[in-house]
Amino acid sequence: MTQKVRHRRADVGALEVFYRESGTPERPAVLLLHGFPSSSHTFHQVMPRLAEVAYVIAPDLPGFGLSSAPTVDAYDYTFENLSRTVEALLEGLGVERFFLYLHDFGAPVGYHLATRLPGRVAGLIVQNGNAHEEGLGHQWDAARAYWADPTDANRAELGDWLNFAGTRDQYLAELPSYLRELHPPESWHLDWERMRRPGNIDAQFALFTDYASHVARFDELAAYHRAHQPPALVLWGSRDAFFDLDEVLAYHRALERVDSHLYDAGHFLLETHAVECAELMRAFVLDNS
């Protein structure tokens, strides 16, 4: 039976964290971690079907969606700190072992959880999330230059993406018209409405800057993969403008148990292929529980 999705809030330290929840806690837990610039709204189509076999939790990370968005002076916007907030939410919900869904910015958050709590991770569901050098093509050259030398000149080379047009492009960049018209525009309108809160652009840039720390951890992530060999399901939009397709092959080289599926889609795969992905996620959870 298709499950209803509950919309809840939890006090986590000084923050209020909004999260979506579906299914019952006695089932295997699945933690869905969204990316930039979105929120748990990304998962609203897959949660009811997935929750037929799992207990599904999808939080809005601090600074995103309907969760608290303190200024950079009041909250340390790093992926490690975001992971601590998510871990505290899991503790409050009594979740011990869980599957991790890693997408975009959700990947560094999730990998902090995985490397800190390896025995609690039942498996990885990777959807256009990066953990290897192979996934970072030439489109990251300007970012790498800025991370290495954060001057005003290097920042100018990044272009201006923390605006409405840049938010929309996260969904539509480099997609042909027949795929663009499948994307519901309310997704990026909702994202931008939340991003434009006072001080939030600075928070988002702080996270972009901290992505350098995620890249610097690739050797540590490789060691995690070698030592723990979590089963993995890789779901990939092959027209992703941000992460190269070679990232999928990198997961196959790193892990012994990988099931990968490529779709004619962009970075936000669930916007266009939620039904297909939900079925694969259900099967993966059942096979590895």
C-alpha cells in the first residue's frame, strides 16, 4: 500500500530542521540527502513508493528549504557541520542503521556520516553525486583555481550563478528542449524563494567554498570504499552539466557490488524519472536488508 508522507519539524540544537518522513520505523531506514539548490521537495515523488518497504527520512539541510537558515556569523556552513546536524536528527528519531542517498551537496554530507559511522551504513544510493576525481571535468577548472587562490579576480572567473537564472540552470543546463519541458518550473521557483532569504547567498557560497574540503577527502573516501565495500546503487542522469559520466565507472572500480542505471536526463534525475528510480531503490533496499 502506498504510504503517506508526514511533514515535520525538529529542534536540533539552535536550529529548526524541517523533514519529510514516511513508512514505519521497524522497516530499514533510508536517509535522503538533497543537493544544491534544492530541498527535501526533490524526493516528494519517490517517498510514498519507497516507504512501502522502508522508513524514509528526507531533511532540509540548514540553509535550504524550510529549515532554519542562520547567517554565516551564526552557523558554520561546512559539510561536516551539516552532517553533525543530520546525525543529531537521526539520533532524535532513534535511527541506528540506514541507507544513504547521495546527490550533489548531499554527497559530502553523507560521506561525512559514512566515514564517521561506517558500521551504520547499510548501502549507498548515488544519484549524480561526486566522490572521485574522474567526475570533475574541465567545468570545475575555475572552481579549483578559486579554491587554491581565493582572490577577487578568481572569484570573478566563477561567473554569477547564485541568482534566479543560475538556480534554474541547475535543472535545465545543457538539456535539449524535449527534456526541458518535462521539468516542472515550480522546483526552481521554490528553491530561489528560499535561497533569497537574508544572508543565504553568503551561506551558499560558503558551502561552495567548502566543497574543496570534500575534494580533498577523495583519498579518505577511497579508503572507506575499500575497507567497508558498501553495496551501491548508482542512478545517473547522463546529461549532467556538472559531474562527468566517468564518475559512474569510478564507482564500479571502487566497489565490488554496484548496480548502475543511466538515463537520458540531467542533474536532477528525479524530476523526470521518479517512478523508475523509486522502483530500483525499493529493490535495492529489499535485496540488502
